[in-house]
Amino acid sequence: MKSGYGKTYHRYIEDFISFLVPGGKRILRVEVEDEGRIALSTGAYDYIILSDVLGRVYDVQALLISIRGLTLPESRLIITQYSALWEPILRLASFLKLRSPNSEQNWLSAGDIVNFLTLADFEVVTMGRKLLLPVYVPLLSALLNRYIAQIPLINRLCLVNYFVARSRPTLNHRAHNPSVSIVIPARNEAGTIQRIIDELPALGAFTELIFIEGNSSDHTRAEIEKRVAKYRGSQRLLWSVQSGRGKGDAVRKGFAMATGDVLMIYDADMTVPASEIQRFYSAITESRGEFINGSRLVYPMEKESMRLLNFIANKCFGILFSWILGQRLKDTLCGTKVLWRADYADIIAGRSFFGDFDPFGDFDLLFGAAKLNKKIVDLPVHYKERTYGSTNISRFSHGWLLLKMVIFAARKIKFR
């Protein structure tokens, strides 16, 4: 590459890849040698990067199949590739000696690359488009590449297609019969504590129920203490009182106490039937996803379970967060979420990127999982009316907080 085009383009791509790859990971960068030859290393890597490689090799499918042998189930393959739409422009740039002579053998569409990944037994985690203006023009480059390039339809004109993929899972690879810790934030929920203990299923090698009491005004704390003391069943019961405020603080405290391989959050209002927790366990242990997110917005709801304004707002926020994070999310605020404890450790390690921003607890986990390129999967649940107490949600103040979460995520992830 030559001139301002090469400098701007390569700087942008390197910066974007650095954003995608966490620190401390084993990385393999695949390079194309003369005449399209590629020499692959041996061993296994956390991240394998193919930047502008697929257009210059003779057999894309064979290359991807070879690379799959270098991956672990947790590994990620990152691909950046010129859009086929830019072929005439780049050929002209080569003719005018504004870039290196054209060495592309393949001009691949995004659909072509997804198909090659499927044939090589990879699964796309997220994909998108970047870079409208690959030369530096003061102010204009930043405006077009940071903001305008993110707008749907307009972004189809971008120079670069990117993909993050994982090896298609075949079976549970983390642990045999993994154990489970279920964290149950409870504030003013005294009437459901015994039902939770009775109805949550036993899962895996052991199941640990961790109640985090949120400074209730009713007798929730006394009820938890009494029920835990009297319990003689097979599950492990723990409890504590949160020192801070908000559900996010309660979740973090509960996760710090957890010892299970799988971490779950279950809201103490029991508006999600306890029996459906089994589905979350199956989804994560069968590698359907690496972060399982409950969705209340698929099945019909009971009459008083969610007000119309809340329903509409949740739908809209789901669309916005799906666009920002690059993965489908129908319902960001469903209280039931499941992830691996090892992945939560990585979220903690990368928490400085986002900071302490989330009073809900949902977005700390969702944003952290998306930043780590974890596969997020929605799992529909049946949403029921409360049988005890009243909601702890304030529609307008929490709606304002959600809007702030959208702006925060857009600034940190989409418009970075």
C-alpha cells in the first residue's frame, strides 16, 4: 500500500483488531507469502486473525478448514476483507499507483465469506462493515468512519467487511456435568423465598442457591435466614446482605460468593417459572451459546405481568442494543441470565474498559460478553404475574437510565 490510503487504512484496521482482541491472549496472524502461499503454525490459539487474506489465496475453504485445527472451542477467528463493491475503485487505485498492484484473486461478498465459514464448520458470532473513507481528510474522515458508516443501509457502502467466528460446537467442552450457582437478588420478596427453594431444580454436579438480600422494608431478610437455617435438602444454600444499592451490586456480590462452573441470575419475584431454569442450563452446557439471555417478549404474557408502555420500551431498547452490540437481543432486562464462571472472570478483567456504570447488573454482563466476542443467545421464557409484593421498577426513572445505557454503549462500542 502507498500514500495516505495505506497509512489510514492499516492504522484503522489495526486499531479495530486491537479493540476486538483482549490482552493476554495467544494470537496468530496469518500472512500471505509470495504467490499466495501461507505457512501455518502449529498449536492452538485464542485469536486467529485473517486480515485481507481470503482475497489472496487460491482455496479459501481449504485454508479455513486448516485453521479450524488450530482453534479451541473458546477460540475466535477474526476476518477483515475488502467488500466486493469496492473492486472497481481499488483496481483504479492500483492503476493510478495509489496502492500496491492488485493481488486479489477473489472478490468475496459478505455472504460468500459466511458460506465458506459454514462449510469449514465455523459459526459467525458477529459481523459488520467498517470504513467509508480510507484516506485521511481532517474532520471528514472521523465523521464518516466513526458515525455515518454505522448507519444501516449507508454502511453497505463501506470498504471492509469483518467477521468474528467460533468453531461450531459439537458437545459440552468446559466440564463434565458442570455445577451451578444461582444468584437470587431479593428485595421485599419475603413471600417467594420458600417457593424458590422448593421449585428451583437441582442441576449438574451440585446446585448452589445464593440469596442476596437488598435491605428490604418487609421481613425478607428474616425469611431468608430462617429458611436457610431449616433447609435439609441436597442443594447448597448461602445468603448475604448487600452493602451497596441496586441489583447490579447484589449480582456482583453473589457472583463473588459463587463456586459453581455455571453462573445464573434468577429474580426473586418468580415472574419467570423456576422450572424453566433447566432450559438455560441445557443451552449453555450444550454450547448453544456462551451467554444465555432470557427473553420475555416472545410468548404471550399474563395480563398484569408487564404494562404496555414497558413492553413497547423493552422492544425498542432490544432493537437498539442489537444494533449497537452486533448480536440479536430481544429483551435486555429479563432478570434471568446465564454464563460460565470462567467467562465472568474475563469480564471482570476487562471491566476497566466500561467502568462502574451499571445499576441494573444486566448491562455490565451483556456489554462485557459482547466485548469478549461471546456468542449471545436469547432463550424465550413465559412471563407471569407477581404473586407477592409489587415491582421494584420505576418506569420513568429506569427508562431514563436505560436511555443512558444506550448512549453509553453507543459511545464505547459503536461510535468508538
